[in-house]
Amino acid sequence: MPPAPGTAKGFVFLLVEDETGLVNVVVRPDLYQAQRSIIRGESYLCVEGTVQLHSGTLNLLATTTTRSATSPAAQARSPRAPERNGAPGNPHDKREAASAELALATPASRDFH
């Protein structure tokens, strides 16, 4: 397996986009080596980690990466279970609470389009 990039002491930096915007993802060298095929090979990637806001820059320090449940490869393996508590405003929906917390930490949009 080829080594990680020769700069930044083996750290890998990704720019991930979803319907809410962009986020910088920092991947440690050991995580990159362990999950290189997923990080490099998947068109849909699920990244879990710690959000860091430093000097006005929002980063996600990756702790794990997996194939996204919405990726074509993942959908071919098994059908997706319906989402529970999918109604907006549901106080028990953990995704909605996490999204609200992230919105507080995210700087205002700089979309000039």
C-alpha cells in the first residue's frame, strides 16, 4: 500500500460537502492507514469525529470513517430501514438536536453565488 501523502506528517485533509455546506476533515495517519480503501474509494463517505472551532475555522477531527448508508454499494448490500422520528420538530430526534448544536458552532455562510 502506498504511504500517506508526504506532507503534513502523514495527516490527510478532506473537504466534505453535503446539502448544508462544506466542512474540513482532518484524518490522522493511523486512521488513514487503517481505513484507506474506504477513504479513497467511496463516493459517499460517513465521517464521525470531534468538531473543532479554532480561529474561525471549523474542522472535523475524524475518529472513524464508514461507507455511507446512502451509497449505492451500501444500498445494494441491504435495504435501508425507515428513519424513526422523521417529523421535523420532534424533541426526541437526536439528529435534529445535533444539527442545532452544529449550527451554533458553524460560521455564517460565505456563499457568493
